[in-house]
Amino acid sequence: MKKVLLLALVLSLMVFGQVAQASTAQLVQTVEVVADKNVTPIDFSFFDKPAPGKLEFFNVKNLWGAGAGMIFYVETDKGSDWLMLGFGGGMVEIRLQNQKIALFSEKVESITAKTPLTMTIQDGKLTATIGSRSRTVAGVNTFTGNFTTQSIEGTLKAYQFTE
């Protein structure tokens, strides 16, 4: 009986070890996002091709005020969509635009290097986090690897999951 329990323990540790290895996030790019005060759309890329991953955005600066924003393009179970970050009144609101899902809004001052705005797509789910605020939405599969900013500057770190 002890041998069976020991074998079961060893096999379960091996399986859990493989799962933990599969979800390692590797930094692939740091993007210094620049913008202008005229709300001119400026495009950036962070992945070579669509993939799940994790994005961290910090050192955020709104150069315009109300109406400034960023769009991160994603692929969902329902087709192409975009993750809209709307800035105004000292707040940032995060929405999955085509699906009309408001994830949450938070004070922009909450976004720091220690508590970045984090967007993670893994296992068909999008999780957006700022500090202790977080929301997960199912049916979001990949970032396309591109985003557009309009008068929002900051630093973006892009991670891809490796096995």
C-alpha cells in the first residue's frame, strides 16, 4: 500500500511540475510608448504573431486629458475585438469593446511600476489587473501583437508563455 501511495505522490508531483513549467512568462520586448498632445493615433507592435501572453503597462502619462486612450487588439471566440483603455478625469476604464464588457475602472495614479496595469491572456481567458482590482473574461484567446495609442505614454513590457 505504501508503494502505491508513494508512486501516486511521485506521479502527481511530476504532472504538477510540468504544468508549472508550461506557464512560464518570458519577457520578449519592452516598448517605450510615445505619443503626442494632438490625439494622433500611433501604432506599435510587441509580438511577431498572435499569441497568448502577459502585458504590463506603467509610467503612464496622459498628454491630452479626457478622450485619450489605447487599443490592444485581441482574438476571441467571437472573432476580432479590441481591449479599450479609456483615460479621462484621472481614471482609466478597461473595456472589451465589441462584446460590450466593462471590466473595471480605476484611478490612473494606481498604475505604478510596482502595481502595473496587467493584461494576461492564457488558457482562453483574459485577466486585467491594477493593484488589487482584477477581472477575468472567458473566450479571449490571443493578443494580435499590435496596439494603438492616442496621447497616452508609458512603458509596456510584453511577455510570452514558454513551455
